[in-house]
Amino acid sequence: MSGRLRLDFWTVVLLGALAIVAALLAWPLSSILQASFLDNRTGEVTLGNYARVLGQPFFRTALVNSLIVGAGGMAGALLLGVPLAVLTTRYVIRGRHLISTLAVLALVSPPFIGAYAWIMMLGRNGLVRHLVEPWGVPVPPIYGFFGIILVFSLKFYPFVFLLTASSLRTLNPSLEEAAEGLGAAPWQRLRRVTLPLVLPAISGGALLTFVLSIADFGTPSIVGGPVRVLATTAYNLFTSEMTGNPGLASATSVVLVTLSMVAITLQRWSVRRRQVAASLLRRPVPRRLGPLASAAAHLACYAIVLASSLPAAVVVYTSFRKTSGPVFHPGFGLDSYARVVREVPHVISNSAMYSIVAVSLITVVGTLVGYILARRETSLAGALDGALLVPYVVPGVVLGLAFVVTFNVPPLPLTGTATIIVLMLFIRRLPYAVRASASILRQIRPSLEEAAVSLGASPPRAFGRITLPLMLPGVVAGLLMSFITALNELSSSLILYVGRTMTMPVRIYLSVLDGEFGPAAALSTILLIVSGAAVYVVFWLSGRNESALL
Amino acid sequence: MARVDLQRISKSYPGLKVLDDVSLSIRSGEFFTLLGPSGCGKTTLLRTVAGFNKQDEGQVLVDGAGIDDVPAHRRNIGMVYQDYAIFPHLTVADNVAFGLLMRGVPRREIVERTGRALDLVQLGGLAARLPHELSGGQQQRVALARAVVVSPRILLMDEPLSNLDAKLRVELRDDIRDLQRSLGITTIYVTHDQEEALVISDRVCIMRAGRVHQIGAPQDIYARPATLFVASFVGAMNVLPDVAIGPRGEVALGSGAPSRLPLAGPSRATLGIRPEDVVLGDPPEDPGIVLGGVVTKVSFAGREAYYRVEVSDGPTLLAHVHRPHERPMAALGERVTLTLPTGRLHAFAPGEERRIEMRQ
């Protein structure tokens, strides 16, 4: 194939994709960058917004708090995820599938479920607090750093766990055997050989948790109490009618994005020149532990996954409790579900419709663009690949603000429409689908399609007959994962919704703020069940390959 | 059955000339091999014939008609890949049937022809299997059946044996050759394995850096390599670089009277001799360059023994001795005499390294 630009089908797709990126990423983000340099009252170009964000104690505290919860969430996720990965891949642990399923369910459950479930357990009237405090066990207040970091750790550790475990599973066992043969004790072997070799996976997971932690909006605004972070500050600056300040909100957003970018750069730099080829022929065999050590290992593994699935259990339990209004009564019933169906049926249909439309778009565009990235190495394709990294580092709050700033006015006044929410879900999740389909395609050798062509199939026919069927399981798995995240999206929807375009996560968030735990739990349970079912299908399609979920 | 003519084909990528004015003709029914190290352009040339690469210049003719404007899927060319390229989601039978299906062949005929093709590659019993249940050798047989079942005008093979182990390679190599003979399909075969090329081909084309170095029957290429590169790439060749040649062909090398080569003209030449032509021990009757040296390595391989001899103030030469067990072997460190019979020497022009013919 020649490297010259020809106006064939794929060139049209490439140009279309670049247009999408320009309209939905470059334009909104440049508006917000522009706004960050404008004075709110005079409209003059100024560095004043940045001076305030970086200089005033009010904002500096938010910045420092973001770093604390980011680092805390990351540390917690590492502390839970790495040991869990090492134990389940290197030693015989019973119920490994159950463990990874529970971890995956924690991953796909709506992000803020953890926040309010922990309030129900550890809050001022919490179940657990009532249970243990009479015995003299001190329970730190859930509102504040403790709550945020607890929720982040338990919510995000599955990323570290799944990435590290998959890297550990494909590590050439000869390396660890060689270390053993050279006299390294088990602990030394782990510290000097195994962990350094899987460092790219560990640090990749750590980075992801850091970026997700500083980007998270729901958790700090529900359990943060007095602790303000950049994401909540930007949101409040933008939405509060009294002190609303788009310039400051934009500057805060830019600082937030910069933090994510610095984190990504650091991670790339730390794993440079580390390329460990996976071994596909020989896999490490888990060893048996002595009875005491084995009991301790089982206890640790199950404690981690059960703690992380506790919020989901609490939510499901709560949803079935008897209520009248916001008051819970003894016994069980479907009152909360009845209230949801009676009061806000449209949020369920909105969520379903927006997610389905967005995911359909994502699937078509993502598959086509993935094909271009995997099979056509032109400079334009490279540029597209780079541009699609952007949504990974831009938090939902920021992109939501950028959309409002950009699409509030002509030429494209979209605020308040369903379209803007669908477009947001689309662009936020598109890169993941592109990556997924490109990586599937890279595993399908181009010679297959060529062989079909040489046997007389026209190129479109060869794609349809050979490549597409081979891609399909991966594409469907990616589609379902996009569906789960679209369904659970809170931060950007919260900025973009109006009454009639409200989605389930937004409704849950507002209910929680109002102390209406019943309907919140009922809606959350619906989200949980749909997400769990989708995960089940993904597992079934991908032959229980957990990395299909990332 | 088809004749293939490649006329002045050139192809460049930015900063790299992959094919540099390549012309060659392949006879109808011939087994023709493109041989060369990786990056020599042989695969690019093959893919140009298949229609997966577009050359910058030149044309491809099949039976005298240009095919450059015919898209790959209409060229009726069978292709076999190094990585087999068996469709993993289709059964063996469906893989083989694929090309017939694309051609709209009636169902009953597809079944019949597929069965025959599978029998031809000795896989008759595996029709219903999925590819992952097959060994590498079996997968490549499926690929072969799939390529020939459509009766292509030309069969192209891109290093089809290089993913297989040594024993299987030899076995399948012979099968490919037998199949090609019995079907009489014009075949272009790409390999970097010189022994494979010599064994399997009617004619071999040796390429390097996008250029053709030599085209010929295997025995001609081995006996009379056209360039120093061909001499070293096909078989082994001892090289005496840049030797001074007197006006009447005298070579002042080694002990004793200067040898005379049947060379006239050049004052300098690079001389070459194959290890099996070097005589170790007592000089033979034939005239030759006689050199003294010390044995620095001995390897006994049964049928032959390989000696490495460091010539005093000269190059290190390899000598292969046949039936080494029938006479006493030289030991490591022993001083030995080497004779390079003049009739067995090859001469190459220094610099451009083309062969200089000796007068017989």
C-alpha cells in the first residue's frame, strides 16, 4: 500500500475521525484554555486566574488536597492490589475465580456507590460504627481524607491487581527459577527479580489510580466533608450562581489536567527501557504454602475483596429495606423501587438511551479508527493516535465544563440537549474502544486478510469474511465495557444535565445529597445488576480474560 | 501454467531503494526461487507479483499481458505465507474451500475439489478440524492445498518452511517440490536458506540490496558464482582479498615457485576457493598455490572433517576433508601444507567484485 494520501474509504474515515477530535476535543479544550487566561469582569488577557489558583490559600489547599487524595488512593490501591496479585498468581489460593470476579465487580460498580455505602456503614449513624464503638474500637470520622482515601483504595485497587496479575501470569518462570538457583530466598526473589520485572504493570496501574483519584468528583463531594479538591472546586466555581467564575474554574481545570499529564510523563519515564517479553509457552505454576501461611494468605485475599464488595452488598440490602419517604423501617419491601418508578422513570430510560446511542457510535467509529491505527501507519494516523490520548488525562469535570463553555453559544448551541450528553459519553470513551480494537487487530495478522484477497475476495469482502469475525468477540467485549462506563458516568453528566436529561448516576448523587438513601440504593442496584450482567457476558466472550475489562 | 516477465521493476521507500531495476523471466511451469539475505527485496518483489505492493517503475507481465492494473483479488495467483495465514475461525475444509467459494463454484464441485486437494497434501482425514488443533506442518499443508485448489496461474510462496523445525522442513520441502511438478504450476518461491533454494529450484535468482546478482540453475550458481557475494552466500568460500597478479598470471603467494593462473589482464584480483577444493597435506599432481599454516580448529562431523588453518602471514582458510576416518587426521596446533589447485580457484575483480572468467 502506498504511503501517499488517496481519497479512498479509509482516508475518508481518517479525516472524519480527525474532524471529530477537532470538534469534540480540540475546540472545547482550547476554549477552556482561552477562558483560563481571561479576566472574569474585564475580559482582558491576564495571568491573574493562575496567580490566584496557585497563590491563594483557598485554591492552594485544594491543590494540595488533590495531591494527597491522589497519592493516598494510589498508595492504598498498591497496598491492596500488588499483594493480592502476587498471592493469587504465585501461590495456591482457593476460589481464585471468585476473588477476581469480586474485584471486577468492585471495578464496574458505580464509582460513588462506595462513597455513600461507607457513609451508611461508618457515618454518624453508621451500621458498623454502632456495632463496634460500644466495644471501645475507635472509628475515625468518615468525612474527610480518611473516607476519600478509603473509598479510592477499595474502588481502584482492581486496576493494580488485574494489570499486575496479568503481567505476573505471563512472566517467564525461568527468570524466577534462575534467581532461586542462584540462591535467592523467596522474599529476595520477589523483591529483586519478580517485582522489578512487573514494574511497568504495577506503575501503569498506580498511575491509573492516581489519575482517576484526582479526577474523581463524586467521592470527595459526598464523603469529603470539609476537604475540597480541585475537581470539586472547579465544579463549584463554575456552577455556583453567587461566586461563579468561569476564568478561575478554567484555570483550576488546566491545573488539574497538568497534574494528570505530569503523572503520565513520570510513569512513562520510570518504565523507559523496560521491556519484558511475555512468555507464552511456559507459565509460572502456583506453589503450595504451608498450612499457617496458607491460612494467612487466604485471609488477606478474601479480606481485601470482601471489603471492596461490601459497599455493593450494603447498597443492594438498603434498596430492599422498607421505607416511607426518607425514613427506613424494619423489614423488607420494594418501596424504594416503587418510588423510583413512580417519581423518576425518565432517568432510567435516559440512561439506557444515552448509553446505547453513545456506545453504538463508539463501536462503529472506534472499530474503524482502530483499524486505521493498526493497519495504516501514516503521520496523520499517528496524530490521531496522539490526540486520542487526551481523554485519558482530562477529568470528566473538566471536559464537562469545556463542553458547556463551547456549546452554550452558536455555532453549535447544544447545552440542555440530550445530544451534548451523548457526545460527551462518546468522546470520553472513544479512545478506549479505539485502543481495544487496534490491539485486537494487531493480534490478527494482516497476512490473513491478504491470503483471502489472493484467493479472490475483494478487500471489503476479505475484511467482512475474515477480519471482522475474528475481531467480533473483542469488539463486543469492548462495547459492553464502554456501555458500563457510559451508564455509570457521573461527573460530566452532572455538569451537562438539565431536568429532562437527568441520568441515573446524577439522580443517585442528588438523592444521596438529599439524604434519600432508599431511591439512591434502588437505582444503584439497577446499575449494579446491569453492569454485572455485562461483565458476565464479557467474561464469557473473552474466555475469562480479565484484561479485556481494562 | 503461465510465463511471468518482470521488466525493470523499481520500488523505493523514503530513504531506501528496495528494488533497483529488477528484470527477470520465469518460464511456464518453472520452480523459480528468489534467494537472498533479509532486506534484499525478495519478498517485496513477490508481493509485487501478488498485487500487494505497487512498484514505482516497471511492469509485471503474465503470458505477455500486463497485470499491473488488475487488483490482487482478480489475479488468480495462489499465495503461501511464512506464518501460514490459515483462517483460525474456519475448519480445514472451509479454509481450502474459501477460494472456490469466492469464485462462485457450485457447492458440489467445491466439496469434491476440496476433498481432492486435501488428499493431495495427505490431510484427507482432518477436514473437519479447526486450525488450532493442527501442528505447524499440517497448517502449512492446509495453506498449500488452499492455494492450489483454485488452479492458480502462478503459485507464490514466501518462506513457507522457515517456521518449521529442521526435520519437517526437509520433509515438506520434498512434498512441495513433488506437488509442484505433478501440477506443473509456475512457482515463485522466496527463501533466505541457500541449501533449500539449491535443492528445490529449477532456477535460482540471488538478490542483494534490491539488485539481482545472478540467475541460473543451482549447479551453475554453485560452480560459477557471478559475484563474490553469491560465492559467499551460496555455499562457503575462502577469500584471498586483493591479490597481486603478474602480467602472465603469476601469483606470488605461498612457498615455492610462483603459481600461474590462466588470467590475463588484471593486475589485482580477489581469489576464492571452496573449502572442499582445498587439499590438506601432500600436494597433489595438479598445479596450485601451496601454503603452510597451523591447524587452529578441527571439527569431525562423520562424513567430513572441517579444519581451520591459519596461514603464516596470511588469511585463515577452511578446508573440508571427505571420508576423514580413512586417513590420519591433523591435530590441533600441527603444521600442515595446504594446496589451492589453480583449476579450482575463482577470481573476482577487486572493488566491484564481479567474476573474472579464467581461460580454460
